[in-house]
Amino acid sequence: MSADIIDGKAFAAGLRGRVGEAAGAFAKAAGRPAGLAVVLVGEDPASAVYVRSKGKATVAAGMASFEHRLPADTDQATLEALVDQLNADPAVDGILVQLPLPRHLDADAVLLRIDPDKDVDGFHPVNAGRLASGLPGFVPCTPLGCLMLLRDRLGDLSGKEAVVIGRSNIVGKPMAALLTADSATVTLAHSRTRDLPSHVGRADIVVAAVGRPNFVRGEWLKPGATVIDVGINRVEGGLVGDVDFASAVEVAGAITPVPGGVGPMTIAVLLRNTLVAAHRRAGVPLDDATL
Ligand code: GUN
């Protein structure tokens, strides 16, 4: 038997369409478009591609895009001064500083400097704390996109056994918090976890975010499990996920492909978070049930 393929690309296109409609309504109500500022330091080619596609998607959704490109040798004070300026700019609802930053810069200090209410990446410790405490804030885009795909596929997640593999601040930890808030029973596995296959074998939901190509084997899975593959690993012959797709597709009930699964969700959720930020800042109510 072969698993259903979860079409993240199609889901993301739908979300972007809904965000675009809501962004038009926001611009009318507020008398200005929602605005997203993206900061890129240096010339890392992959980051430059991400930043360009974020800018294009922002404009396509009817929002204002502010791109700030700084040279690779920018110092900490200059970068933090730009963040201060964006924090104070009323046309800017969301701020994203593209990671990774050049090694001489202190990324944690930069993220701390961002106004938590403009932190559409959800990386500020205040937003991590809000998520952990069940308070409204901003949730990192990739795990929120994964949650949307899971709810779409499974409906109510209450009581499901979920195993998240990888404990990063950007994906694993917030993913575990989101699943917990949806009343799943969550195991957060990582590089020191003993007998990972036995944990994975109990899971109705597997989220793999370890950054190791083809790491999770189909033989580990419980038949019918829903598998979300966050990995994007460049190997000879193209891109592969953290899940060995060929073996997993024979056992899982549903699985995200790489590419075309989780990847397209990240930018769509970034636009959604920016629109939510704009509504909160402008005091315009938003029915975000559809977003
Ligand atoms: N680098 C790769 N993905 C991301 C992301 O989602 N946000 C930021 N700020 N940097 C990234």
C-alpha cells in the first residue's frame, strides 16, 4: 500500500490566497497596507534566494515589502540600530532578520532586540514563552505550517501519539508545544534519545526535523502514521528530506514530499503572521479562523 501524499504546495497556495484577500480588507480598513521588513546581512546565496522569494510573495499578497541588504562586514551596533529603526517605523508590522547571520554577529542579541509584537518569525524568547504558556503571540512559521497540514489531514489531534524528532528552537521545541496545546501526547526526541525506532513505532504523528538525509526509515513507522518531513538536505542527485521517502511511503498513511511538502508552507505562514501583526497593531479585528 502507498501513503497519501500531503500536498503542501497546494495548501500553501490556498493559504496565500486567503491571506491576500484579508490583506486587501486590512488595507481598506487601516488606510495602509500591512508591511513586512526583511533584513539580509551578507551574500549567502541560499539566503538571498529566500529573501527574494519572501519579498515577491509579500507584494503578491498585497502587502508592503521593505528589504534591507547590509554588507557581510556590518557590525553589531549598525544591525541593532536598523532593528531599532524598524521597531519604531509605523509602516512596518513584521520584522524578519534572515538567519544564519555572519559568524562575527550575535544572532541571539539581534533577535532579542526585535519588538516581540513585530516578531513574525516567533524567535524572540517572549514569543517562545507565550507559546509555552498558551498566551497569544507569534509562533515560528515552519512548525505552525506543519500543524496546519496535520489538522487538515487528521482533524482533531486530541489523544494522538506524536513524536517530534529534533529539539531546535526554530522547529522541534515549538512543534512539541503546538502539538501539546492541541492535546496530543508528545515525545520530543533528539540526538541522545535511546532506541528512537521504538518511539517512532508508537507514533500516530511523526515530525522529522533533524537535518540528516533519509534518517527516519519506513520500517520504524507504525502502519498508517502521518509523517511530516521538515528536512531539506542537498545530496548528490537533488533534495531529500529527513525521512527515507521510498520506504516510508509504503508504511505511512500520509506523508509530505520533499520538495513540495512543508517548504512552501513557511512563507505562506510568514505572510499570515504579518497580517495578524498588522491587525493587532492597528486594533482592527481579524477573523483568523480561516487563516
Ligand atoms: N533562515 C532559514 N529559514 C528562516 C526563517 O524561517 N526565518 C529566518 N529569520 N531565517 C531563516
